[in-house]
Amino acid sequence: MNFLLTLVFLAAPWGPVSAGPTASPATAPGTVTVSGSFHAMEALASLASDPAVDPSTAGDTLTAEDAWLDPGVRTLVERARRVRGRTAEGVERYQATVWERVEVGLTGNRFRRERTAFTDERRARVAWEAPGNRVVRWEGARQAIPMAGVRSEDDSGMAESLARTLGSMTGGSSPVFNAPGDDRIFFGGWGGDDWGLHPLADTAHHAYRYGSGDTLRVTLPGESRSLELVEVRVEPRRMDPRLVVGSLWFDLATGDLVRGTYRPARPIVLVEDLPDSPGAEGTRVPLLLRTIQLEVRQVTADYTLQEMTWWLPHRYAISLELRFGEFLRFPVVVQWQVDDYRVNGDEGEWGRLAEVPEAWVRAETLRPSRAPGASDGDSVSVVTLVPPADLLGQGLVGVPAGGAGTELGAPAPPRPFTAEELEAFRQDLEGILPRVEIFAPRVTWGLGDGLLRYNRVEGVSPGVALVAPLVPGWSIRTEARLGSADPVPLGSVRVRRGAGDRSLDLALHHSLAHGSDWDDPLGLSASLATLLAGVDAGEYHRVSGLEAGLHRRGRSGAIRAMAFAERHRSAEKNTDFSMRRWVGGDTLRTNREALHGAWVGLRVTADGHRGREMAGGRAFGRVTLEAATGETAYSRLGLSGGVIHPLGPVELGMELGAGRGWGDLPPQREFQLGGPRSVRGIRHGSLVGPAHGFARVEVARPARGARLALFGDAGWAGSTDRIRWDETVRSAGLGISVLDGLIRMDLARALHGADGWRIHVYLDGIL
């Protein structure tokens, strides 16, 4: 499963970029920084300069001559190809300090908040010498699994494992860049060096079209000269993940590539697009793996002009997301900076950097040379020096997580990219899409996109979906399903613009819907709860109609707005089967009757969260708004939010929620309380009404991996004409939380307004 780890932690450096580069204050005399792009670290495998794309077929029905959308752009690109690889002429050697930070998050459908699954921070002093020999002297490194409360500073085994990893990074996974001027882009071991096609490769015009973009003049700080930068926008001829959307910025005077930004023409589907993935040879693919997609959201970088002569890398960032259908998502952000350059210093500096202090580990390997003009048999030396594990973490003492400031005077990242900058970079390339799309439909089934589920209305309900491109940027999805216990076939036709975390949908559907504001009774975890434990969280009704929706999702939240015109009718319970019944459990409960009728209206849901690590405070919230007219006229507003905060030796978690409806709410749109996401100790839908309120409080002692939590809940639902404290349901209990509440099991007892004990097993607990 190494390829899965590679997908999670080492992602492809493709993505959009901001509208134009800007100069920043020089970090040293003769130095200026301009937004740019450079080859990524060797932890990410290459978009090769000699790509394995057949030029005879790469352009499909389009000829190479129509690659140039205006005469000037052809001259500029051909000139850039000629100067490619000559950027480093005159650089005999240099040293620099390299910082790297990797952060991997974990979230899912309807999760309250995102958790930090993994962080890695490293600092090294790197020396490069023509024709490519290098020394990597690691000065500090640390890793953490925040959701498990594990840090390498506190865990000697983890620290030793990190030291061994650094000592072995002498080959393709080293964060050392190649020779200056090598503008290849790396992708993470998905089939070797020939996985993608670089826009400046010799045969690239068979697969891309080039057009002129913006022009920018930059005045160099402290200098009388200025730079004129011109943009070339790269358009792939087809929606192929091996091709990229790009924006390349060149120095007009020299033809040097100052910035190049990329992202795939479409998201990557594991079992279809990666040559070494499971199923590539027609083998049987597990259901879960069929759902895996990788979307590279953006990649951007800065170049720095050293001694007013050489463009050398300065900052780099990539943001991507690994998705297991709609069930789990792993956002990944990689940032690194290169500072404190010394270009063409004396040869003695190289020797001093390569000295091996006592107890340090030295490793050396020979690698194939990638220097321009190198022969197949040429090789270069890579020397890696690693301090003992107990000293490794001390190299980052005083540097807060994320890298800003230091107590030891060691160089720190001067200006990491902000979330706002990364978002701006991503949006810039949204409009560059291929002008011709190949009709290549894709069929999905099983666990992907909720196409297999179980509930008391449908029984086992398998679905199949056909997804096909229409015009560039647009697709159509047709879905059909039939439940084992339900004679009514369901289906939808959905036209979508965009993909992943930003899309615009128009759909015609006949479907099974539910009225829960917190749970997803049609999701995978709810289906398992119904099948195994006989606990069905939904109150279902049938819906037929038309909807148009807008969806936007980022690292800190999401918003979805949907206009609808639909007809509702009741859905009868059709099965009582569950594994619990085999041991004498109860039958599944009956379904609540819905009001039949037609409505036209608008629904808006907004989610947000702040803070992801257990060491600090976290907050989350949700707003739901709906208004409709038709059979009845109504509106409803729901608010909920919570905070988690350290309180001495324990953590306190609290969540509050309230909602109210106006007008004549149909039963299927009333608020429904009960269960692990609102009031524990009672079943789902035990409290129903046009208004509601609830409160939840938890206390837990921070611990590694798993911890115990004490909790208490209170909730009420009914008419606002009669709100009484003695009509609230109150409960309390004990819970076991695993991985910062990712997996949660509660034993709850109703203390007032109901009675009995209940066990809740669910995902995304408060603590």
C-alpha cells in the first residue's frame, strides 16, 4: 500500500496561481524576489522533459500548427525552450537553508471540524556543486500526529524513526532540488519520470495550445533597472490528468522562466489514471479503492533573483485533497522555503559543510545526473548528514509549529504563504480549459459517491452512475438505483460545472430524502448502523423535482445554496431486517408520515471551523436557512456551534443549538432531535417540532490515542407557545474517544423526560 501513502503525503505539484508576480523586499544585497515557479522537491516525481506522450496522437484531431493562438507567443515559447537549462550558467556552487512543512488534515461529510492527522517540519543546510553533486546537512526535524497526541519531541521511538528516514533520503525522495535551471516538475512516484507532459517540452505543442496573457513591469528594489514580465497561458487540448492547465511568466529580456504554475486538467481517479494502481491490469479492485480521487487545488512558488543574475528558488506551496468518495477527505498542504543563499563561495565552505560531527550519521549515494546535457551513464554524489535522534528536535527549539521566529537565531521561514494567498493562486487558472473535449464516459458503482446504502425503506439499495463530459468544464451524471425491499426505482440526471470543492449543479431527480439537520442517514456509517445494530437515524420521504445548486468548500468551511421545485410524498417502511434482530433485538421503527404536496424554495447551509490541533482551542458552527411556498408557506432557521478549550489538566467541550420555523411547516421539515449529534440517551427523532434547542457539555483529560469523557446533554423540541424547562430531555454518560473524537462510543442514560440506557457508536465526536 505504499502508493496510497505516497498519494496522501507526496502529492503532485500542479495548481493555479495569482494574477501576477510581485516584487518583495530583497533578503540580501543584490537579491529580489518575484512570484515564480520552480521544480519541486524530489519527494514529488517528475513531469519529464522527455515525456512518454506520443506526438502523433497527443493532439488528437488538432494539428500542432494551431498550438499558437497569436504569432508573438510562438516566438516567446520557442525562445524559452532554447534558454531552458542555461539559467544556471556561471553558477559553480551554492549553499542555502531549506525549510519544509507538511500538514495533512482529516475530515468527512457533515463533520463538525477538520482534524490534523500529521505534521512534519524540517530544516537543512544544502550545498550544490556543478555538475550536480550535493550535500544535505539536516539541522532539525520534528513530526507529530496531533489527533493522537503523539510528537517526536516526546517519543524517542518516533524520533529515531525520523532520524533513520532522513538518513535514507539520499535518492528520489530527498527535498533537494536539481541543478538550477532544471524546470521539471515532480509528481510522487506514480509511474516514473514520464507520467506527465511539461508545457515547455519539445513535443508539448502537440498536446497544448498557447496564448498571450498579462504583462507586468517590476522595479527592482534599490536598483535603477526594471524587469518586464510577460505571461503565456497554457491550455490542454483535452481533459486528461496527464496534461496541465498552466500560466508561465517569462523575463521578456532574457526568456528566463520566472514563474510557471500548473494543475491537472481534471482530478485524478486512482484506478483509471495511475499506471501502477490496483486494477491497472484488469484485476479485481476493492470497493473502497474505486472511490479514491486526488484533486490538486493549486501550486505556486517564488523565485529569487540572486546577485541580479540568477533566478533561484525561494518559496513553494502546494494544496491538494485526497478523497475517498464523499466519506473521508484528506487535505494536504506542503510549503517550503529556501533562504540564506551563498552563490559561488570558496571551495572550503563545501568541505566544512560535509564534515561529520561525533555521533552523526553520514550516508552517500550515487544518482543518475539530471543536469542539462548529461549522458545516460553520468551520475552525481548525494551526501546526507543526520544528527542523533536526541539532537534532531533541538534544531527547531523555539520555532513554533508552522515555522515563524526562533530563539536560537537560526534562519526561519520569512514569509509563508497565507491561506488567502493560496486561495487566490487556486482561482487564477479556473478559466483555462481545453476547447475540445473527448467523450469518455465513466461508470461507477459500489461505495463510491454513496451508491450502496441500507435503510428501512429501501433495504439494500445499490446504485450505478454514468459520468460523462459535455463541454470543457461541464459534465453530466446519470444515476439509477433500486432497493431490495422497495419496488420504486429512483434516479437522477445532474449537469455539473466544475468539480471537487467548487461546483454549480442543475438536477432532475426522483429520490429518497430525509429531514435531519445533523446526521446523514443515507451515508455509509448510518447504513452500517442500520444493518448491524438496527438503528436507523432517518425520517424519510420521497421527493421528485428540479434543483439548481451552488457549492463552495475550503479548508475552514463550506457553503451550499440550492433553489428547488419539488413534490413530496410519504415513504413506507419496507423491511425490519438487521443483524441485531438475530439476537432478539427490536424491529425497525415505522417511518413518520409526510405531508403530500409541492413546494418551490431555497435552502442554504454554511459550515465553518477554526483550529485543528488538540493542543489549542477549536471552534465550529453551522447555519441552515430554508424558505418555501406551495402546498404551505414556511421558513426555518437553525443555528449551532461549539468550542473546545484546554482548562487546566482537562479539556472542556461545549455545543449549543437552536432553531425555529415560521408559517406552516410540513412534518418532514420540522426539527428532529435525538441521537449522538444532538441529545444522547434517546433514539433519533424522539423530539420533533417547529422549534428546538439543545446543549451539550463534555469534559475529558487529554491522552494519547484514546481518552475517557464525561458528558451531559439537554434538549427540547415543540411549539414556541409552550417552552418549559420541565419538558426538556436530559441525559448523561461516559464516552470513549479515539483520535481526537474521530471515532466515538458513548454509554448514555436518559435522566429526565425519558428513561433507559443507550449505546451510541459514531464518527466526529466533540472531544
